[in-house]
Amino acid sequence: MNMIYPEAAPLLPAIGRLLSSNGALIWSGILADGRREAIDAAGRSGFSLSSEQAENEWWCGTFVLARP
């Protein structure tokens, strides 16, 4: 998803329910200074960061869902 943090964070629980067991969430459109906030929000929804990239002021993270 390419969405800024305030609009995307509330959608994370629903996105987690839609992903398959091997699915990944690629979240871009995050300003680099909001990186920690995005990672924390994803973690609260059961995601863990698996990789990340930054370009200029933008940040992108790839997350996997921890499922039992």
C-alpha cells in the first residue's frame, strides 16, 4: 500500500485478516521521519519488519504477518 501513516495505520488489522499465511505487506508512502511510528503500528497489528528501503525523504517497509 502506498499511503501516508495517519490514513493507513487504522487499516492494518483489516489488512492482516486479508493476507494469506505467506503474504507480505509492502508499505510505502511513509515520510522517513515517521519510520519508527509505522513500524510500531505494524507491530501492534501482528506484523514484523522484514526489509526496508529509503529514498530521499520517503521510506518503505516490507512486513510479514506472524501467524500461529
